[in-house]
Amino acid sequence: MTSNRKINWITIIVARGKGEKAASVFREHHQELLLITRGHGTASSAIRDCLGFDEPEKDLVIGIVEEAATRRLLSALHETLELEKPGYGIVFTIPLSGISAAASSILETAPAAGDMPTSTDYHKEDRSMSDTIRYELIAAVINTDLSAPIMEAARNAGCKGGTLVKAREALADDSKKLFGLTLSSEKEILLILVPFTDKQAVLKSICETVLKETGEHAIAFSLPVDEVAGLSTLEK
């Protein structure tokens, strides 16, 4: 990083088709939007019914924002996406330890936090949770056929649900074969947001399930989350 400014990575997970609505909030606040990608929710049908989800297809909107502007952007996202309503989406931020000069220069074009559009503070229940409960983002790289048993194990450890993102193994040797059949390099990245107190149990359940199903050790890690909005219904 070329300065002492603090930068946050922000992720919004909403129903398929709502990603552009979230992106419009970024543009309105002159914040840098990196990408919109597709995901697949993993919550059980019972949990989806409870939270009001009609179907599990998701949009993931990812961007970067200066720490000074984070609360204001979260407030606008919370209001625009109606995150106080069950099943409308989740927003969280992760602090970055460094960014490239090019990314830093893009952020410099954004107006100062005090010059951005005003918005009501995001829902008090979500804000108090974010202030008092520490969250972690768990990410696990898994084979495409393992999502069901892994999520079942994670739920047994206290997880309510997660999001799957399609991926492909980099530098994979597509010539690898088993009994004459080419092995697929297709993978899925499982993203789960959990309270800090549940992190170890969920990570352990993922690793044990992967080892049981494949005989191999899992590739999984966790990241500290700064701010959270849209999780109140999952905590009740």
C-alpha cells in the first residue's frame, strides 16, 4: 500500500438478479466495484423457508472501500437492499493489509466521506451485533460432489448456511486419469460466515468430512470480519 489509509474488502450476497441493485449503491457513493459473480446458497430447505428464501441462487458483489466511508456505504446498502428483512441478503467487510498502487489511485478519485450521499444508519439490531459479536469468514476449496456432506457436517457444528462459488483448479493437469477417465479440475469455494466462537468447530467439521470422504486433507482457512449487516434473522 502506498499510504496509511485503511481499506476494506466488502462482499454482498443477495438473491440472483439483485446484484446490479447493490452495484448501483457503489456507483452512487463513488466506490470501486470489482466484480459481480454468481453463487449458490447452501441453506437447507427448512432454513430457507424460515428465512423467506424462494431459491438458493445468489449474486456475489465484491468491492473495496476506504474505512472512513465503510459505515456510510453499509448504511446505504442496508437501506436499499432492505437487509433488515429475512432472507434479503448479507453484507460483510474484511480489512485489507495492503493494495496495489493502481487500486489505491482508483480510491483517491472517490469523494471524501463527508461529501458522499447521506443515508440513515443501518438497522440498530445489525449494528449492535456487529459491534459486540466477532465474526469470521470461513473459505474451503472442495470437490463439486462434496458440498452436501460438508454442509451437513458444518450445520451440525452450528453453521446455518453458506454460499458456493464455482472455481477451477489453477495449473491443473487435465491429463490426470483414473481407470482411463480424465479427472475433473472443477472445484467449488464454500463461503460460510460464522460467529468467532463457532469458527474452530465448523473448520474441524469441514476438515474431518473431507478426510473421511476423500482420504485427503482439506484446504480451508478463516478471515476476520469487521462489519456485518443482514444477519439478525440468523441469530434469533
